[in-house]
Amino acid sequence: MDKQKPIHQMQIKDLADLYGEELHIKSLPRVRGSPRAKEIAKRFTLDPNNGAVIDKHDQFYRDHKLLLILFKVMGVMPVERGEAGTITFGWTSKPMIYAYVFYIVTTVLVLLVGYERIDILLNKSRRFDEYIYAIIFIVYLTPHFLIPFVGWSVAYEVCDYKNSWSRFQLNYYKITEYSKHYTKFDLHCNSVES
């Protein structure tokens, strides 16, 4: 029978061979049984399916809540906060029905204004400033017709992205004991509120 080689236990000097000069670890800490390890084990009992637990550590949603509400009111991104601390989207949900109605009303307004501006371009005015203003209005009105393709079509991906951030933040808390804060974003928000 062949003798099995003993498993080589990694040493600090082995890490230096892998990482070179960028690694400056003097010793490997003892992790198992340490008070920190016990705290981490206790935090790992938090249920990621519990909406209250996710909401408590979901700084990303709290920071972006106003933006999501603004997009919902404008009918651009009709997502909603689900009961389990998740962002959801559905083609027949209340926010989406509101977005349909809002889009139809604004489309009528955009077409009326656009027709008036095209009429100015083709018939009414030969003044240069009115001509330029009509072109600028048409340019500003054109993106309205992209909303169903650009906003609504990616709503599922936006929900997946946001929900994955919620899970990440909970896992970040489980390991570090700190909730994730976005200091630069907080700084910008506080300067806007002032």
C-alpha cells in the first residue's frame, strides 16, 4: 500500500510566495472558539427570508427610497416594495397599471405639443429663435417614447439587483457586525437636504 502524503498546512511564509510584497500579515489569528467567532455564529442564525431582518439592515433601500418613489410616480420604473423586504415587479400590478395610465396621458400631451412644434417648423414661423425652440422641444419630447423599452423592460433586472444587495448587506452584517453605510451618498443627500 502506498503511504498517503500528509496534508501540508499553509504557513504565513507560503502566503508571501503567493502574494509577494503586498501581503503584510505577521500572524494568523486564532479564530475558532474566539469571542468574535461566537458572535458571528450567533449572527448567522438571522433568517434571510425574514422581511423584518432584511429591512433592518437594508441601508441601500433606505438611501434610494426617494429615487424609487420618484421613478414610480413618473411611471418610469413601476416597482414596489414587497411584504418580505423585497422589491417586486409585475405587468399587472397597481404601480404598472398606474404607469400605463400615466404614460397614455403624457403621450397625448407629448403628441399635442409635438404637433404644435412641428407645425411651427413647417408653416408658421420664419423667426430663427422660434425655429430653434421648436427643434429643442422636439428633441426633449422624443425620449418619452423610449420609456416602455428602457424603463419597463428592465424592471425585473432592477428588482433582482436591488434584492441581491439586500441579501449582501445582511451577509455583510453577519460577518462584520456592522451595517453597510454609503458615506459619500449620505454626504450628498445631506448637502441636498440642507
